[in-house]
Amino acid sequence: MTAARARQELVAGGDLVPVGTRPPIATYTRRLWQRRHFLVAEARARVAAGTRQTILGTAWLVLSPVLDGVTYYLIFGLLLETHRGIENFLGYLVVGVFLFSFTSRCVSGGAQSITSGRAMIRAFSFPRASLPVAVVVREVLNMAWVFTAMVLLVAALPPVERVTWRVLLLPLVFALQVVLCTGLALLVARWTAAVPDVKVLIRFAMRLWLYGSAVFFSIDRFVDHPTVVRIMEANPMFVVLDVARDVLLYGVTPAPGSWAVLAAWAFGLLAVGYLVFWSAEDTYALA
Amino acid sequence: MPWPDLVDESATVVVDDLSMRYHVTADADEAGLGRTARTVRALVGRGPSMIVRAISSVSFVAHGGEQIGIVGQNGSGKSTLLRVVAGLERPSRGRVLATSQPVLIGVNAALQPELSGAQNIRLGCLAMGLDPDRARAAVPEVAELADLGDAIRRPMKSYSSGMAARLRFAIATAANPHILLIDEALATGDAAFRERSEARMEALRRDAGTVFLVSHAARTIEETCTRALWLEHGRVVLDGPAADVALRYRRFAWALAKNRPNQARKIIDAARQAHEEVAVHVLRTPAPRGIARHARPRVRPRTPAGVTARTREEI
């Protein structure tokens, strides 16, 4: 090349650091923590923006799972009679539909977070994981309404539940669900940023997951199929719904095994999702 | 080739042998493909691809207190260079080193259209890593620079493109970046805004910062910059004092505009002759005492506010 006639310029590298390369994971985590205020502000902004797009706004957060629940009640409860063998089917359905809606909103929002945050990505340099995490924070903020509606509905719909101290375990279940969803949101954000077509596949995957999580039928239908039971009991969303129903509807202390399965899934997925997302940190501007 | 015994210690940005290539889809006819190949590509819905070399082997070292203009025709790689220096895109080859995170103000960067101008200021400041108190405190200052009046309370989607560009520029300067990259932002806005933003940039430059400015208007570069880079087809034509480089570029652009390609070629060849290629070597160990310092007056980046100190250590 032209190096022969090139002027050699010596630079003291003391203060110089590479720009635009992926930082080590510890540095990345520290920067993400420093951006926590941005993350919450971004989540709040999206909550406000989301409610302005429709006339009913925030009410849809509660209305859509209610309408979902009514649909499932009509089709599965009345027509297909999946309610047989389920004590308090209405409460069962409400808990299932409301809690599952959180997971599906986190996953679909997480999948879109990089595409819809492209303007921010091109304008500012910040840890990109802020975007999918902000989606989960936004959904947690939204969840305040959904939770209130869920508890009111469960209390209002007959039969009357036995309210025990175990209701206090509900926040713990939800906390584990949030950890699980954060991992998932990071994972799908990375995939959709790399291959946009994944977004379409996620819709189908979520529907399959919904049907496989015993939202509107009972696992007791499969007592004769031990393999199916084993697969379902390993499904983290089934465990979330099962444990939530135990503490809220039936006043039963959930088995330690259920907690173990849920915690393993939640923290496992968070670790995997975080690593997978971080490993492609320097590619998100192009996607 | 003798090694210079001068070690440069005031470098703020080092661009070392940078290249950027893109794969883009191209027109099937122009890519010269046969019918079969075109049919196959039509079936999978992908056009033939071409490689575009946006930047080829660009090297330079920028220092504190410098304001560097980048001139060149459309498609010469000016904006790509800024995006890579800002770390927003990963180069195909080479690297960029900097003393702090460069901040790019581009005309294309949209914020949150649903939010008001004031809310966007706060969000932008938080995105750049300011803490909540500082972000809140920055809002009136930024609003004043952008001078949007009551529009600052309106959602940003109701802004004209000029208003939005002013707001973006004002937000980016709020973090007091040490290294500021500006992509044509000054072309927007009226004379009053231009004057205020030039004063703001002057203040940033006095804080020993480095400013990069991309502009089609060579005159802007001549007036506001200390140094200029002329890019053509992604390569550096000339790197030198702004007055000299911008003048040569203006003559070149004028000759092209008047349809005098021979004259234009002569100007650009002369510029290439005058250009001295640079090979950058970054010394990882601190230079031993006693070695002659770089002739350039040494400007240590001051850290006037906690903001800048914080941005620096974050890298």
C-alpha cells in the first residue's frame, strides 16, 4: 500500500479506549445499571404513548384479558366443557389469562424493542439491553392495573375463595415471572434483530405456549399420559399459573419442587438471554 | 522510514486504517445477471447484492481543541465516517479509539414522537448517562438553546423538521460531550439559531473538546473549523488547515458544477499530491520522561462539570 511514504504518527494510548466495540460483561452490566433512570423514563414514556393511541387507553390492559377470558369461557368452558374437574373455573381462567397476558406482552414487546428503538440506537450510545429491559419495566408498570383487576375479579366471581396467608406469596411468584420474562425478552430481541422473520414465528410459538400452559383446562385431563404431565410440569408458565392459583384460589402451599423448577427456569433464562444479547451488542445499529 | 521521536499525548480521537463496506441489493439488470439467476432471486425475494465501499483505509488523529470539518461530495463517506467514529456502526476493518464517548448529532435521529419536546430533552439526557437531577436541570438550558417557545410542551411529532433538528442539536450539547460529531445540523435553522449554536460549539471547543462537522457548505467549514478532511469515494484526498482544504474543495466543486471535469481532476490530483498518508501507532505504555513532547500545545481536557467526568470514566 502507500505505507512506504506514510507519515508515522505515534500516539500515547494512555487515555484512549476503543469506540463501538462490545465492552466486557462486567463493564456492560455496570453501564446498564448507570442507565437505570433512563430505563424507567423510557418505560414510562412508552406507557404514556401507548395509552394515547386508543380512546380507552389504559383500560385496554384490563379489557383485553377480560375479553380473552370471556372467549375462552364460551368456547372451552361452555362448548368443550374443559371446566370439568376444575374447582372455581372462573377464577382459574382469570388467573391464567391475566398472568399469561403479561408474558405474551413482554415477549412481543421485547421482540420489537430493537426495531422500534432504532432511532434511539442511532442517536445515543447506551447499553442496548436497556431497550428490551425497558419493555419489561413498562409491562410491570402496566401490571399494577392488571393485578388490581385480577384480584377484584377473583374476589367478585363466585365461589368465594379461602383467603389465607399464602396470598402473600403471590408477589414472589410474580417476581420470578418478571425474571423469566426479562430473559425471554432479551433472547427474542437478539433473534428478531438478527432475523426479522422471527417476529412472525414468535406469534405461533406464543399461541402454542398458551395452549400448553393449562390456561383454560386442567392438567388432570392427562393423568393417563405421564409424559405429557411431565412435560407440562417442566413448562415454567404452567408452574407460574399453577403456583399462583394455589396461593390465590385454593389456599394451598405450593410444592417446593414447583418453586425450584420456576426459579431454575427464571434465572437460567435470564443468564442465557443476557449473555446472548450482550454477545451481539455491536450489531444492533445495523439491524 | 525514520520513526519520529515525538509522541502525541493530546490525541482525543484516533482513527486507525478504517474501512467500511456494505452489502446492498442492486438492480438486477445493472448487476449483469442472467435470466435464471434473476428468477431464483425473485423467488426468494432478494435482489442481487453489491458491495459498496463507503470508507477505505482512512487514518487520522484528532486533538483537543480542534474543530475538524469534513468535506466531500454526496456519497463520499462523510456521514458513514461520523457514524463509525461515534461507535454506532461497526467498521469492516480498522478501529477507532477515543478518550471519551463521541456524541453524534444527526439529522436523521428521531426521538420519541409521542413525547413533548421537554420530555424528550429529559429522556435524551438520561440516555446519554446524566443522572435525573442533572437531566431535569438541563431542560431549561436546552430549551433556551433550541428556542422553540411554547412548542417545547407539544408532542415532537407536531414539529417541523427544522424545529426537530434544532432540538436534537440542543440535546446533544447538553451532556457537554468532549467529542462532538455534527452532521449538517447547522444547516437548519435561522440566522439567530445558527449564531447561538456556533457560540455553543465554540464553548465546547474551549473546554478542550474536539468537534467534527460534516457539511456540504465548504464556506461554513472555512469559517468555523481549524482543520479539514476532504473525502472522495471513501478515501482521504487531503487533510490539513481548514482554509486551504476548503478552498481547494470549493474550487473542485465549482469546476464540477461548471462541467469542467479536466480542471476538477487537476485540482483533486494536486490535492492528493499535497496529502501525506498517515500510519497511526498507538503506544500502550506511557512514554518515558525526557522524550520530546509533541510540538502542539498540550491541551489537557478539563473536566468542568461532574457530567463530563462521568462520561469519561464510563468508557
